[in-house]
Amino acid sequence: MQRSFLIKNPSVMIFLAVLTVFTILVTFSSEAFGAGIISTSFVKTLGKTLCLALIAVAMDLVWGYAGILSLGHFAFFGLGGYMIGMWLMYERTKEIVATSMAQNPIPPTAQEVVDGIGTQIFGVVGSSEFPVIWFFADSLFMQLLLVVAVPGVLAFVFGWLAFRSRVTGVYLSILTQAMTLALSLYLFQNDSGLRGNNGLSGLQNLPGVTASQDYVSIWFFWASALALALGYIFAAWIVSGKFGSVIRGIRDNEARVRFLGYSVEGYKLFLFTVTAMIAGVAGALYYPQAGIINPAEIAPIASIYLAVWVAIGGRGRLYGAVLGAVFVSLVSTYFTGGQAPDINLGFYRIQWVDWWTILLGLSFVLVTLFAPKGIGGLFDLIAERRTPDRHGADLGPDQGSLREREAEE
Amino acid sequence: MSTLLEVNGISVTFDGFRAINNLSFNIGPAEMRAIIGPNGAGKTTFMDIVTGKTRPDTGKVLWGELSRNLVGMNEARIAQEGIGRKFQKPTVFEDQTVEENLLMAVKNKRGAFSVLFWKPSDADMNRVAELAAEIGLANELMRKSGELSHGQKQWLEIGMLLAQEPRLLLVDEPAAGMTPEEREKTTDILVEAAKTRAVVVVEHDMEFVRRLNCKVTVLHEGSVLAEGSLDHVTSNQQVIDVYLGR
């Protein structure tokens, strides 16, 4: 038991090695630092994919390990994006306003600059006043703090109310989904203070940075890779010790954990809040690469996709979540980006842009039915951890009450 | 004799059905007690009330030297006070190893943060080894508990209970589904445990109760029908009518 953390978890080492090699390969194939094989927009896609992998790790912690099927983690992801977006947009607009006002015969006052920024940002929603929530928009430090604080506080309050009332299972999922929907509908309003359905845009431009997007994209790619590595290590550390035992216990038999003296609600609340913060960080790295964030990003469907990624990748193992997110989102980019060739059946043309969601839905059903361990389960084949196929028949006297899927062949 | 647990006039009704009717019950700090009674007598409901799973409509459950009322505390809080419970069906965490199961149960701080930064000390590991030996699972520590036989799971659960170092053990039908040898071993474990703490065993099997050789409480329709030695209660005409004579 006293072995070191990394030796006990060889999969963490393998994961970090693969991630490092991948990052180096992409860097040397990029337009900024290497051969230019990978276009800048594809570097951004890969960087965004790493952010999605990070939120998938968070989702796996909360769902795969603790059994809380949250359909709200994309709301936290979006909130993280909004928080960093406010700073990016404010500073960027400030630069533009300051430059144009510098032409004036009389130098502008600080108030005039702020008013100018307000008019620029909120003109689209017919306003020029800064809402209160933009109070810290001029401070990078404060907005970075809010990236984790806003999702954290929302998750804490929501979780406290929900877990304290012992809402579990599908009812909890519905509640989280309702929260997500409510947040998204609220943000759609023009007077929500975050530019309604226009959202925040121009986020790819870093204020004060003159380097081209070729470079900026690689910087964000690195940051995303680092965040994923740290998030992965953190998650692996959480689940490797007794805390991991307790949350898996909660997933399998909540009442039993209570009778052992553990306050189940406290554990759920802790995990829900921490994973919401991780989701916020992932969102804060994602949206500057996407360039735009609007309330549609927070819609419940996004959180459902998240659950699908984790299910396809394999619940209850962290690398499964990463694989699922990377695989499904890249395949999705391929199909919805118009790159996949249409299939002409003569009487009907299958256009993948429309048919992709059907393909995804079908693969979700198939994975659930025939490969409940997901893509991650493939690694069991390498590790030779096969389970005998006895169609539910008992395993005979030697194996005792071993359940079929736990037995090794 | 001082009392560890004093159940005082509790009643509980489920949808008009009176599961527990003005039940009172006392147990001392180091005592073995068997509770018997027909189905629906309220044995499991009684345990639910003591452990905080069910809240009684009226009555008090007083605990320890300070006579604190347990009614209204949540399950985790009551477990921390020193009441351990074993369920009828063996409920161990099947996806985890025997060692992980025991470590989770070993008495330590239960808060989320102290658990997160917790590292097993030598004392904890020795305790696990000691418990494993006691329940006959010393060679199975690294096996997933789902792989254990039914009897071994029952023992693991008893081991987890002992690891909690409770002052009161509530045990629901420990011998169900066990072979005769396994029963004998279970009896030994329970009798040993009762030397240092209170043990309450709910059991249907009279032979098993006889081997425990302890005071017996007969429940019927939610209240105490008779109390005393096994021979005393089994010769009680009322007990024969409602329970034994069927």
C-alpha cells in the first residue's frame, strides 16, 4: 500500500507519455513551429478536443466513479468560457476604442473610454451600459478566479439543495438538465448582460498580442494539453485512494456507505463542485480557440453529448473518458465538416451532415448493448483480462458467487 | 446494570399499518441479545429506527452515558456514534478488494477532506491484517470481494463492522444461507465480539439462537411479547401460539 502513486497507476504514466508525444508531434507539424502539415484551424480543433477530453475526465469522475449522472456539466463549461470571454472581449474592445479615440483632438477621459467600450459591446442588444456582472471585466486575475468560482459556487448551491434532499438517479439527472436549460434560456435574453443570443465573439484575439493565429493556436494547444495532463493526474489521484473507494461505494450502494459512517451528501457535493470547477477551466481554454461563445453552447444537448462520449469511451476508467471524447468529437468534426463523401443510393443521397447524429445515436445504442465497457474495454483485451462468456450461467463451485463479468477467463 | 441503548416507547406507522407499537427495549454495554419473532413483527423496522433509516412517529432512542437522543440524527452521524449494522443480504462493495472494503471501514476520520489526504498508516494495515485473520480471509485480501463465496461475504461484512469499532452491533440474520461449519464460525465471531460490546442479533433459526446462549427478546406485532432465556420464552404459551406453534 505504501507504493508511490505513479507506480500504482501505470495507466497515468502511459497516458502522460502518449499526451506528450502527441503534443510534440502536433507542434512540429504546425504552421508556426514546423512543417506546416497541420493547418492552424486543425490545430485549434485538436486543442478544443483536448479541452473536451478534460471535461470528459470530470464527467467520468462524477458519473463513472460516483454514479451521479449529471446532465449539467456543459453549463459549467460554458460559464467558464463566458468568464474568460468577458475579459477577452473587454480588453480587445478597449484597444480598438482607445486607438480610434486617440485620433480625437481632445484626449478622451477614462469614463469616455469605458462608455465607448460599452457602446461597442452592447450596441447589438440596444444598450451601452455595463451590467454589474462586468464589474471585474478589466481584471484578468479576477476573471480567471471567476472561471473556477462561478461554476464552483453554482454547483455547490445546486448540489447542496439536491443532495441534501437525497435526490438520486434519474431524478437528479432531470434536475441538472433543468438547471442547464434554465441557464441557457436566461442567457438567451438580451438583458441577461451577456449579449443574449449574440454571445461573446472575437475571443481568438488575445489583447496586446500581435503574433499571428498560427502561434496563438499552438499556445492554446499547449495550455490545453497541460490542463488535461494536470486534470488527469488530479482525477487519478482522487480515485486511487480511500476517497476513490468511498465514491465507488456510493455508486454501488449508497445506503451501505452511510451506515459505515460516511456522510454521502458531503462526498457528492465535494465531487460535484470540484468537477464543475474543472469543467469551468476546460471551457475557459476551449472558447478562446473556438472564438465565439453563445447560449446555444450551454443547451442541454451538449451535456447529453458529454454523457455519450463518456459512455462510448468507457465509464469508470479515466482514459476511457478521454478516448471517448477525442474519438467522438474528431469523428463528429469529420462528418459534420462536409469532409465525408456523400453516399449516393440512387433514390436517396445520404448527406453525413444530416445523418451524423443518427449514426452517433446508433453507435451509442450499440455500445450500450454490446460493449458496455466502451472503447476503454479494448484495453482489457491487451491486458488479457477477458471475462468468460457463459450467458449468465453460474461459474461453478470453485468460483463461488463470482458474477460473470468479474470472472477472468 | 447500566444501559448503552434505551429504546423508549417508539411507534411508527406505514400507511396506516402500525409496524412498531410502543416498543421499549434496553441493552447493556457488553451484552449479547437475540431478537426473534414472526415475519412482520417489526424486527427490521426496529433496526431501521435505531440506525436512523426510519424516523419514529413517537418515542426516544437514548444512547450512551450521556443519554443522547438518536432520533433525528442521520445514518452517518449515528454510525459515527458507534452503532454498526449488518444487513440481511451481505452488502459488501463487490467491485473492490477485500482490503479496500476493510480499509474503508476501519475507524478513522470520515470527513471528505481527511479521507482525500488520508494515507494508510502501519497501524491501519496491521488492523486490517488482524481483522482478516479473525474472519478467515487473510489470504483473500487482494481478491475482489465479488469473487468471495456467500459465507465469506457475510464474514467480510462482519469484519467491516468490527473494523468500525462500534459499541453496538446490529446483526440481521447472519446465518442465512450458511453451511453448518460457517454457522459455527459466525457464532464464535459474534460471541467473541459480545465480550467487549453490545451485540443484537435478529435471527429466525432457533438452533443458531440456542448456540448464542443469550437473553432473547420476542417481538410480535411491533412490541415485546416476552423476554428472558431461550428456554423461558419458548415455554411461554403466547410465544408458542404466535410464533413457534405455526
